[in-house]
Amino acid sequence: MEKQPDDLGKTDVTPTYENLYSDRSRTMKASEIRELLKLTQRPEIISFAGGLPNPDAFPVEPIKEIVQDLLKSDSKRILQYGSTQGVPELREEISKRLKNRWNMDGDPDNVLITVGSQQGLELLGRLFLDPTSTIVMEAPTYLGALNAFAVYEPRVSSIPLDDHGLDVDKLEEYLVNLQKHSVNLKFIYVVPTFHNPAGVCMAESRRHKLMDLSHEYDFLIVEDDPYGELRYTGEPLPTLKSLDKEDRVIYLGTFSKTLVPGFRIAWSFGPKPIINKMEIAKQAMDLCTPPFTQHIAKEYLRRGYIDEHLKTIISIYGNKQRIMLKAMDEYMPKEHIRWTKPEGGMFLWATLSDGMDSTEMFTDAIAENVAYVTGKSFFADDAGQNCMRINFTHPGDEKIVEGVKRLAPVIEKWGDKVRKMKDDTGSEVIQGV
Ligand SMILES: Cc1ncc(COP(=O)(O)O)c(C=O)c1O
């Protein structure tokens, strides 16, 4: 047989790639959650797993209008490389909006445009973390931040949160202890508003206390805020950045949840020396964030479309959240599960009875064609086994109810099983959680 082009020049000896990877890359592992999420892509599955906006709400027509206008008037610029820090007019629009809407002081030079706020997290890890560095994260915390920082091998201390956000008293105890051992905290990473995965907000008094602690114990705060604009009920809370008198907060914002995630446009807003350093690190990474989508986002803000769009998605998501909470109330076996009732964002966080394991349950849920994210994915250690994250923004309204109906019997089955095991072994039966 004639040799095919693919065979030409190939020998039997392929390199052993494993021996060639850098030490740093050895810490990179395929995450269990990503593997599980692959299963949730099947069309028959109602997925409460992803953190996705609803694509039916994407503002396609205004984007079409802007793209056509920009291609006519400014094609040479929007299709060219751009500056690493980002399109100046977009940085200006963002800094204006942060000031007017959230009372955060700064100018365009406090802003670095990044490829999603995920890139902001990676840049902060790259800038601040060595294998000896200590950072604090909430427990639970955003999985993507855990992954972004893990590459730099910091020591991660987890401080629990409750229905009012981070437990700042526990944080204080921890800081006292850290000081006793002369250990410096580099930064604390928090999602204070409509937390991912817990859905809760840090109470205002706790926000003030956190700022006081950052002064007393001299650490930085990374405030990650993709969901702050998505409030369905209740009153807005001040961002940590707006309370920041000492330039200690690096605030991460994004258009992923408020406009479209496909643009991959986000921003880091912080002290100029840190923004400058992040810019240098970013230059080596990707030269610049795509100017094309930056210009579209800039025009979207300039034409005043964002507030109208926010009203629309707040109404759609708020309604979905009510549907989800009502269905949970109606169908879930309450002796085995409780859940948060957030005022905004995209997620409910459910806690199952002690001894139940959402990872063990997952196969049964998939067999019933419903999916969620397992709780332990959101912890730096092995905690959270009896928790799960439930997204309510992506599925259609009827699918939300149907999905809850499918999930409830799975929880009931596993809850009863665990209770029976406890009865049989004579251990205490915990009713509810
Ligand atoms: C808390 C948090 N931070 C960051 C991100 C990443 O967002 P982006 O799409 O801007 O990279 C997400 C996405 O879900 C998130 O929930």
C-alpha cells in the first residue's frame, strides 16, 4: 500500500510527554467537575450544572446593529491589534460606570481589560503567589479561582461562610493566629455579592469589618463581582472597592453575565501599580484582549443599551428564580435538604443531610436526566460532599420545574438510605440539616 501523507517521516518512537512537562504543569489535572459536566451536555438532560446566562436573552439585534456600524465606520481599527491595557474608550466607559453606579473612584488607568475575569484571576496568581504564599478563600469558593491559583501552589486557608457571607469573626481569629506565627497573608479572595456557588451576599457590617481587618493585618482583597448587577429583590450593598480608602482592593468585573460571555470581556479595577504590573504579565500571555469585541462592548455602553438589557435579564432571571424556589418548596424532601434563597445571581446552594454525598448521587441524577454541580468541587479540601450547586438562569421555565421533579426523588432515595444506615448502626439520626 502506498504511504499516506500522515505516515511520512513518522517513526515508532514517540516521546514520553510526561517526562517533558515542567514541574509547574504537573499540578494541572483534568478536573472531576469538567468530566462530570461533559455528561450534562446530553440533550435529554436538564442541567442545573453550568453557570450559563440564558442565550434566549442575548441582545442579538443591538449587537448586529453595532457590528454593522463599526465595520462601516471603523473597520481598520477594530480589526487591528490593540493595546495590552485595552481600548481606551472602553476603559473610560467602564470607569465612568463604576463611579456613577457603584461609587468606585478611579480613572481609565485603574482599568485593565482582560479575556474574562478568569484571566484577571490567573494574572493575580502569577503576580502575587509563590509556593510559600498564604491566601484566604471562602469555603465554599469559586472553582475557577481555586484552579487559577492552584498552579502557583499557595497555601490556601478556607474560612467558612454562612447566609450572611464570609464569617469575618472566624477570619479575625485566623489572622490573629497567623500573626502569632509571623506569617503574611498575601490576599483574601471573596465573591461578596451573590456568591458563586452559595448565592448569598456578605452583610454590610461584615464588609466594613473586612476592610478594617485588611488595614489592621495589612493584606490585599480580591473582590470578584460578576453577579452584583443581577439583583432581583432587596437593596444594593456597597462593593468592597467603594469602601476602600487605602487602595487595597482589586475589583474584578465582567460582561459575561450582564451582556454576553462570548465576548470574553472583563476588567480588573485596582491600584495603578498593580494594574501596570498585570498589564506587563498579560502582554507576555496574549498581547491584547480582542479589540473587536471590546469596541462592540464600548458602543453598547455608549449607546446606553446596557441598562435596558439589565432590566430585561433581571426580570427574566428573577422570574426563573421564583419558579425554582417554588418548585423546590413543592417537591423537595425537606427532611433531607435545605437551600439558600438568594436575592440575585444565578445559583442556589443546597445542603443535604449529614452523610449524604452529592457525588455518589450524581450517577442516579444523570440516569433521571437531571444534573447539578457536586459540592466538593468548590472547596480547597475535601469538604462539601453533602452540598450541591443549582443554576436557575439557563434552563427554560418548564424545564426548571421538571428538573426539580426529577431530582427530588433521587435526593429522597439517598436521604432515606443514609437515614436507614444510621438507624441500623444506632447512630444519631439527624433530621434536616
Ligand atoms: C465568581 C466568578 N468569577 C469569575 C468568573 C469568570 O468569568 P468570566 O466569564 O468573566 O471569565 C465566573 C464565571 O462563572 C465566576 O462565577
